[in-house]
Amino acid sequence: MSTVELQIAERARKFKGEALHNLHHFIDAPLLQESYKKLNKKSAKGIDGKTWLQYGLEFPERRESLLAEFKSGRYRAPALRRVYIPKDKHSQRPIDIATTEDKVLQESVRRAIVNISKYIKLNRHMKLRDLIAAINIKLRGHYSYYGITFNSKGILLFYEQVKRSLFKWLNRRGGKRNWKWETFIQLVNSWNPLIIPLIAHFYVPSVRN
């Protein structure tokens, strides 16, 4: 676990009611470097045509400007490179490949975000409206980064995981089961809604081999 991850975990324990929605100050140059090293060195090239090694040669000079773009909100993920691989003897299935640079940011964000299930567990005794408001901040942040074209299944899965985690821990407040699933669904759909998944960035994939 990195120093940044340890700082976030300690902050979550110390300030249990805090939303922890602005994680930009936790993402720094060393974390970007660690994230780059964690990537699959043999992964396919993105639309920029650069391998992990090729991008690594320019990364020391690019790192600070990439960090500045991310923290200012100016960073925009490049289009995905779409390739087709055999599905069976008669068909193929598409795979969309991000650039190494975008993978570095994705890994950094993944490592910096507090595990939402642990957050719900730690804060399950908050006022319900405040807890859901804090969760929605996290959901909004997740969608704003991962809500890209072709990732609708991914963000829907994340939403469902959050919903089921909330149901689980609400039923462990006070040591007894308080919510039936049908009533809980009314809560998160109507009374105090969880933000539903949405695509924040639309890209037309580049079809290259």
C-alpha cells in the first residue's frame, strides 16, 4: 500500500463523517509514477501508438503537466483504439484499448479513492440523508471519470455494488434488520435517490489495428 493510500485510510478512520470527495490533493507525481510501474508492460498500444516502454521514456517530462491537467480539470482522455479479436470460429468481438497515459490516471484514481463499501460501513450510523448525500458525491466523481462511451456496464455494476453495500450496512445499524429490499428500493429510487449511472464523456473509437 502506498503512502497516499495509507493517508486516505487514516483520514477515513479519523473523520468518519467526512465525504472525502475531493481526492485531487492525494494524487501526486509519486503516485502517478507508482501507477505507471503497476501497469501491464505487455499491454496493447492505444490510439497514440505508444507501448508501455515508449511512453515511459517521455513520462518523466510529461508527468508534471499531466498532473496539472488532471487537477485543473483540463485533462480529456483520448479516444479509444478499437480492435477485434476472435470470439469463436465464425465471429469476432470488439475490445477498446486506452492509451498508456490514460491507464496511468485510471490506476491512480482507483488507488486514491476510498473503498466505498468500507466508507459505508464506517459511516452507517450517520443520518440517512447525510450518508446518501456523501455517497452521491462519490458516485458523481466515479461517473465523471469512468463514465465514458462503452463503459456503461462498468459504471452500472459499480452503482449496483454501492446499492447492495448500502442495503447490507443499513440493516446492521443497531444490530437488527430494519429494511426490506422493496422498501429500500423506494428509498434509493424516490425518497433519497442514489445518482443513477450516466455517461459523462462520449468518444468515437478509432478503428486501427
